[in-house]
Amino acid sequence: MDAEILSVGTELLLGTTANTDAQDISRALAELGINVFWHTVVGDNPARLTECVIRARNRADLIITTGGLGPTCDDITKQVLARTFERELVFHEDAAEGIKAIFEQRGMPFTENNLRQAWLPEGCTVLHNDCGTAPGCLFSDDQVTVIMLPGPPRECRAMLEKSVVPYLRRRSRFTIRSHMIRMFGIGESGMETKLRDLMNGSNPTVAPYAKTGECLVRVTARGTDEAGCEALMAPTMREILQRMGDVVYGVDVDSLEQRVLQLLTEKGLTLATAESCTGGLVSQRVTAIPGASAAFKGGVNVYTEEAKTRLLDIDPEFIAANGVVSMGVAGKMARRVRKVLKADLGVGITGWAGPDGDDVGLVFVGIAAKGECYVRRLQLAGMDRERIRTVAAHNAFDMLRRYLTGLDV
């Protein structure tokens, strides 16, 4: 099945809204083994939208649209799709009652134009919207399946997961399984060089990805059942893990911080953080994970020299002698926050995130345990402020991960 994602909305063309819907849908379809060959974005214009629909109909087996299902006059997706596929729009009383009920539950005034959302192509399957008022729908015609989803990302994502993925999975003749291998400490080109020969297989496939500061590899197999898929992937998984070694921080985990929190919890250890240039980013990423309170004691933002002195009791003469951005201060921050918050492990980060100054990109990341302290010097010159902060936080988590698994920090 070859798919085209057709995103409708002038705001997407203007750049005022990021097209995260297409990203979510592409990711979900990839996991189902469905090829996404085209992304199309078009404004709220009937003629141009019609042109895009006709083109998609001639080249794709599956068309998924986002946006244009709401109550206003510029919400035109259903009208154009229905006309192009020669279907009448039919009023769905159940959908209308559901829309009215949402307004009543939220205590909002109901206006009649909201009933535009209850007009859907004849013969379609209605997709319930758990997060908003606009229902989605799907129908098949001339070997083409059309699925219409709402534009707001929260609504689109919920409908995709609850209705669309199960529908497409039922239609598939195959079972698709995949694993994500996550790495830190190697660049995209270095990873590709080590794994290039494995990326030419058809089943399983090996697909590389790069994110800020880390790399990922997705291994995907297609088979008649889950056991068959796992058997196909096993040799490739073993080979990748063997080649990449300790830069692999996890398989099928969401992030470095999730892996660190998992290790802390397994070992019954606690963590505290003292951050300067990262401004609390490490603690924010940890506390975004449910259950973090079991291992995270807390963190302090010590952005100034005065804060480092008053909150962590670091001698100002020590700071003056070493420099506020230095190996010594990072180590001292890690040791002091561990002691102040009575944690097993402490993290200290100090650096210049810029954008101004001769030393922009110089960062020191320290971790401390009882009787031990390790500091990593980073030179991140050429990166913007946000990337410096992100990569510094990545390094803190990588050092913790290495310490907790007995690797060289």
C-alpha cells in the first residue's frame, strides 16, 4: 500500500503552524509497513485542493487528509473530497448529537454552524473524536482508501491511534514488527559507515535516523506472525548491537533520561542536579517521566556566581581561582548538590551557551557519587544556544548511564 498525506491549511503554508500531523501519521504508517511516498500541503482553496486530491487519487492507494473538518467556511476538505469521489454529503444525526453534547459538557454556547461538522460523505465510516467536535471519516473507492482526520494535533493523534491504526492493521495481510536502537556518542555519518551493509536488506529493513545529539536505527520485519518477524530481526539486531558497542544506550526506550531513570529505580538510587547554562533542562526532562519522584530528589538552578555560593556553599575564592566555567566548579556543583539534597548521585553543569563571548560552547558536566567525581569537558562551538543546552543535558544523562552500568564515564 502506497500512501499520500494531504495536509490542508493555509497556516501550514505560512509557517505559523508546524505540520506535526504529517510526522505522526508517517511514523504510524511506517510501523505498519505502509510506504509514505508523498507529503502534500495545500491551503484552504477549493480549486487547488481539488487538483491535489485528483493527483493523489491517481498515484496512491491510501490518501490521508488532515485539517479542514471544522465548522467555519474555510473548512472545505469534506466538500472537496466528496465532490471529487462523486459522493453526496449526508447529515449524521448521531454525530450532531455528539457535537451538541460536547458544548453542553464544556459549558460553551452552541452555534448552528457547528452542525457543518456532522455532514459527511455518504457510505463512510464515522471516526469518533475523543478530543474535539469534528468527527473524522473513511471510505474506499476504486481501489483507493480515503481517511479524513482533524487538524489539531491532539485530536489527530488520538483518532490516529484509536481508530486508524487498528483499521489499517486489520486490512494488512502481514504482521509488522520493529525495534528501535538508540545511541549516544556517535555521529550520523559514523553510524552509517558501520552499518551501511546492513541497510540494503529488504526484510528486515534497517533505517537510520538522526536527532539532536543522538542517533537511532529502526529494524523492521514483515512476516505472517509476530514470532516470525522477531526471528527475522534477531540476527540483524545482534549484529548491530555488537558493532555499535557501548554507544547503544537502549532498545525500545524513549530517551536517555528514561533509561537513566530506569537504572536508578532498578538500583534503588537517587539523583539531584545543579544546573547553570542548562537552566534546569536536566531536571525538567527527568520530571516529565511519570514515576520520577521515586529516584529524583530535586534540582537547583544556580545561574550566577552568587547562586552557586549561596545555595551550594561553593567558596567564591574557589570560583575566582578556577573560573565559573571550569572542571573544578562543575565537579564542586555535583558534589555539593548531592550533599545538600542527600542524594546518591549529583549532577553539575556549567558553561557558556552564548550567543555572545569568546568561549561560547565550552561546557563542563560533572557527576558525583560517594567518594567519586567525574567531569566531562565539551567543546560545542558552532552550535546555537538551544542546541548547546540540549547536548549538554544529553551528556549528563550519558555519563549517568555509563556510571550506572559500569562503563567508562
